[in-house]
Amino acid sequence: MRKFSLLFLLFILLTALPAYAQEQPASGQPQQQAQIALAPELITTGAAAFDAQDYDRALLDFSLFILLNPTYSQGYYLRALSYLGREDTDNALADLEQAFATMPDSPEYGVVLYDLRANIYTDLERYDDAIADYSEAIDLSPSADLYFSRAQLFGVIEDFDKALTDLNSAIVESADDPVLRVYRAFINIQLGNSEDAAPDYYRFMELIETQRIENDPLVESEPQFVMINQGVIHQFELDGERDQVISIIAQGRPGDSIDPLMVLLDDGGDVLAANDDYGDGIDSVILDFQLPSDGTYTLLVSHSLGGFQGEVVVVYEVTK
């Protein structure tokens, strides 16, 4: 379950409560009295208790606030978070129902409610319900985070086509998020689209790069050992011939926290092939790749999301 801070809680109140309390009547309609929260200090003390992980005190303060302000949606939302602090999902979901029932006309606040409930449903493995809530949130205010969250759930239930559609939308919203690139590559691999996955792996490397190290050219059957740290890319050249079939492996040393990633480029810098996790392991393997022409190829070796640091051995063989 996600952790929420006092600052986050106060942000929600500052953005959503005023819009609710100060709603203006339509032109020509009688002036309506603004709804004013009673005992707002209970929100402050409850949030402080929540931040201190004193969930019993937070529940007491938010319950008193709700007693005095039974139509303030945010009170139910905050109490739901406190129930989650005590791992009481049943009462948290019940309070979220009340939060929805009294929700002001605020798309941003609606997204917060749907996102929280979807997170709870995900933890409960109620994936269809979670997807439905993310869909409601996206309808209110689409964002890369929401598309990504729904894409992950589509991946869990193996609806990879819908996962890919959501990841495409997420990347439109946030083109320079490297995590989105890795996940879209993974989904394309599941769909058998390895050629579509390779450019995303390359773009991931470009986005995380902090240093590039040029190594000696690769020689067939002669391993090279390199140390990878976060954001570091090792570059190798290898000479190949048209229609030659090669296999390359980048394997981490056992015990190191490294998840190797490889990308193969042609002599013009275009992406030819890439691999993150081969089979059920985390080693990177480009297997039986047929070179398209004579020339000098470039191999880039770095890390994926599963581990950023460790020693990697790189070696290639001509298999045909």
C-alpha cells in the first residue's frame, strides 16, 4: 500500500476543500450560503497523528470532524487513509464509498479517490475492479501515471494488447520517462514484437545515460569484463559480415545486483536488436541474429530496472 505524508494530506485539503466550500451559484440564481467546515483544526491534528503513524488518534480526530461535517467528502477520504494505516481495508473501502457519495465537483479530487481505491483493489487482487477505477480516473483527467497503472494491471491479467494501448498513451503524455520505455518493450516482447521492443530499450539507455565508456573491440569467443553502475553504458565494436549469424551474451556475476541490458546498432547507428531478460533469467542474450551487411557494428551494454550495479561479462560467438 502507498505511504502518504502530512504534506500530501494537506495538499488534498487545500486544493479540494476550498472549491467545495466556495461554490458560486449560477447567474440569476439566489445567493447560496457557502458551506464552512466546523472544527477544521481536527484535520491538522489528525494529519499530524497520521504522519506519526498514530492511526488510532488520527481515526478519532477524523471521526470527530465527520461527525461535525457529515457532507465533507475529504473527511471520509482522510479517515479511509487512517484505516489503511491499520490495514483495515473493509472500513477504508466503506469510507471511500461515503467519500464518493459526498464528492464535490472536482475532477482532480475525483482522480485521487479513484486512484486510492484502485490501489486497494490491486492489493486485494481485485484486478477488474481496479481497472474499472483507473478507467474512471482516466476519464476525469488522463495522465501518464494513470495509464501506466492500468497498463500494469492489464499485464497482470495478460491482456497485452490493452496494456500496449495504455503504454502508448502514457508515452504520449510523458515521452521522456525511461520506465515507460522498458515496460512497453516488455509488453511488445510478450506480444512477439521483438523488433518493436528494441527501439524502446535503446531509448531507455539514452534517457538514463550519465556516462559512456568505450571498450576494446569484441573478438569472437574472447570475453570482456566490465563494471556497470547506474546510468553507465559500455560501448563495444565488432566486425561482421553479411548473413553471418551471431549470438551475444551479457551475464552478471552471481551475487551482484545487476540486470544487464544490451542493444545492437548497425554502422549507421540504427537499432537492430536488443534484449533485457532472456528466458526466465535476467541475463541479456541476443541469440542467432543474422547480420544484414558487412561492416562494423556497435554493441551497447548497460542495466535495466532489476539492478544497477555489478560486474558483467560480455562475449559473442559466430554460430553460422
